[in-house]
Amino acid sequence: MTGDRRAALLRIGAPFAVAVIVLAAWQVIVTVNDVPAYLVPSPLVVAKTLYSDRVLLARSLGVTLDIALTALALATLAGIAAALLFVQSRWLEASLFPYAILLQVTPIVSIAPLIIIWVHDTRAALVLCAAVVAIFPIISNTTLGLRSVDRGLLDLFRLARATRWQTLWRLRVPSALPYFFGGLRIASGLALIGAVVAEFVAGTGGQGAGLAYQILLAGIQLNIPRLFAALVLIALAGIALFAATVAVSRLALGRWHESALRTES
Amino acid sequence: MPRPDTRVNADARAVVALRDVAKTYDNGTQALAGIDLDVVTGEFLTLVGPSGCGKSTLLHLIAGLTQPSGGRVAWWNDTFDATGGEGRRIAFVFQSPTLMPWASVTSNVRLPLDLAGVPRAEANAAVEDALARVGLARAGGHLPRELSGGMQMRVSIARALVTGPDLLLMDEPFGALDEFTRQRLDIELLALWRAQRFTAVFVTHSIQEAVFLSTRVAVMAAHPGRILDAWHVDEAYPRDEAFRLSPAFAAIAQRVSACVAMASAETLPHGSRAKSARDAR
């Protein structure tokens, strides 16, 4: 019990303490040196702005999250489909995998303008951009997982004359789950980054303005407290997304996989 | 050196007949050469020999999991092949328990039945029976990781027995277990073999285990992997601790031991650059 509590203290308490110390130091330095808010706002000013601009910021957060989550869902579905296709034949994988890498290494800022020109619906264009950024870890991890099957179990399935479908569904897919969730964890962060970058490039304003647009606008208007407030929201959204994928992974892997087990003894 | 005659006089009792079987891997490693071996219905045959002598490869050939690069393997006088036939069943127990970590003990044992499309109720009854026979009647709901190494191996054996196999192949199944657990599982395995009357081929590097279990012990040597000699162990079953301590046991073990020592000595000059056949697989 005490071990459990100590582990929880370490996991939650320690980073929290760091945050408190950093914020307090920041507040003190800004106050003592009388730094103007348009250069570096103090944490208190940022908090006040978060509250006063809450309607505007919440709507923008909603837009950005909507794009990031839709992109993550799209990347997950397309990534799994690609991985399933790749494990069907070495030929397919050899022919197509380099293009998945190409997708990964091409900076999104350089292709985002094209996507935005080609796809008329702005939301769809932004989702597509973010999905392109997020898809690679899902493809590569899931492919690796589908191939990382215990040789003995594979022999066992062969001995039992299992069909290709049985081997895929009963053996490869469960074996791939831990790898897939590892990929999903990385992809969740990338989807958010992709959404923000795409918004920057698109510069969509008005009703459909996301957090990136608020940062852009606040920068131009020298409304630095609001810029910081939007930044804080993006960071929090990223952490929440990450935590959500960890929770889903714990739920799915349950008691059987090492990564989902809390340290014991 | 003359080849030992490990063939059966052309009667129909051979479960598996290997004729001049050779196995060379793509990388050029010659794992086996000139293997003539008949596995006789109902026998408990153990293959023993130094590391890299191709014991595992031979077992995989007998299972049909590996194709020979020369010679011929026939099952039940050619009434059975890789596509199946006449309801014959081959089961395999690996060195490690090779259980699916995400599935309960019951689901793991039921796997061969599920793959064969056996109705769930019938399959569950067979699983319960198999688990009871290996002494794990109440472990069905557990996950593999919650069991000890010995218990996991029992689950693996239950999975092999659940289909009622005609031929059970075991590749050093108790090699990773402590001596006490291994000896207990040896005795349990013999009881299952006598009760279910399957044919068994067992691979081990323990001479004591080989002599204790088998009706016949074949000693293998490496470079290339071949059968050096074979002995019948004509001691009555059931065998127990007393058999382990008997002069007859010591006498046979000594003879097998001398042969294995010879096999190892032959292996030694190449030993340093020898690649284990199992690794090559």
C-alpha cells in the first residue's frame, strides 16, 4: 500500500511540485523586475486572461480539438488499414512503405498550402494535414506489431492448419495491440501539432478560428497575455490527449501486457 | 562409421518414417544428414545429444513444420500429409510454454479446438478434462503470467493433449524448470502417456531424463546432425523414483552417457564455429 502511494506521489506529486516552483519563480522575477506584460506576462496575468477571454478561447480550443481528434481518428483507421495491407505480402510492403516514409519526412508546412488549395472545405483540409502528420507512427508500429509474433505460436497455428484469417485475427492482431497503442500515443501528440501547424498555414479566422489563429492574431496585436493563454490551452490539450490514449491503452491491454501493469512487489 | 539401423521391418506400425533425410539451411548450415528413423506406434522415443546436433530440427521435420532438403518423411504410411488426413493429429510442445499472454488458461488450451471449429460447449468440456488431467482443474480463469513456470508448462501440455493427438512431439519442454519440478512433470507425463496411449517423441539434453522416460533412446551427434546409436529401455512402467535409483537405470544411463560423450568429442573440434541448428532455424 505504502509502495503504491509512494509511486503515485512520484508520478503526480513530483511534476506538480516542479510546476509550482517554476510558476512561483516566474511570478517573482516578473514582479520584482517590473517586466511589462506585453513582453512577458506573469502567470497571474495569464490566468486572468484565461478567465476573461474564456468564451473566445474555449470556442477556439473546441475548433482545434475537433480537428486534432478527427485527424487522429482518420490516421488511426487509415494507418491500421495500411498496416494490415502491408503484412499481407512483403511485396506490397516493399513497394509502398517508402512512400509512407516520404509522407513522414516531408515537412507539413510545405505541403499544407497545396492541400488547402486542393481541398475546398477548410475543415477537411485541416483534418487532412493533421492526419498526414499523425499517420506514420501508427503505420510503422502496427506493421511491426503484426509481424512481431511469437515463432512458437505461429508454428502452433500452422500445425493446427489455421487459415490466414484465423492467424491474423487470433494471433497477429492481439500481438500487435501493445505496439499499436505505442504508436497511438505518439500520434495523439502529432495530430495536435499537425492541427496547429495547418491552422497557422491556413490562417482561418472568424467563426472557425482555432487556437493557432488566436496566437497569430494576438502576436500581431501584441496581446501577449492572450498568446500565452492560448499556448497554455494547447499544452493542456496535448497532455489531456496523451493521458486519454494511455487510459485507453490500459483499458485494452488490461492485465496481460507488461506496459499496462503497475510495478509490483 | 556404419549407420545405426533405426528402421522398423517393413510392417505398418511406423507412425513416421524418415528415409535418408537431410536438412541444409539456406545459409549453408548442414543441420541433418542421412537420417533413417522410424517412430513406432505407442513408443516413447527420446532424442538426446549435444547442442547443435539437430535434435530440434529433426523434431520439426517430424512435425512437418520444416521441409527436408533431401530424403523423405512419411506419416502413417502416407495416409497423412501437410493437408491432413484420416483424423490423425500431431501435437507439439515447445521449449517455452508459448501461451498467448492475453488469453486465459481456458482460452489457451481451447485454441486447437477453436481453430478446428469445434462447437464451444464440446470444446469447453474437453478443456476442463485436459486441465484436470494436468492437475490444473481450477486454473482456467487465470492469465498465463499469474502461473509459475511449471504450471505454464502444464497448460502447454494440456493444450497439446486437448485434441487427443496420435503423436506428441516435445522439444525440451522442461529444460527451463528446476530439477524437482522437472522430475515431477516427467512422472506426470509418463502417466498421461500410459493413460492416453499416444506416441511420443521427446527431445532433451538430459541423459537421466531420457532414460527415465523412454522406451527407446536415440543419441545424436553434430556436423552433420545424425543418429549415432539407439537403445531400447526395456524396464517396466510405471516408473518412479525407485527406478531412478536402480542398477538397471544406472547401467543404461552409463551406456548412453558414453555414447553422448563420444558424440560431443566428435563435435568439439568444430564446436567453436558451430552454429546451433536451432539458432539457424
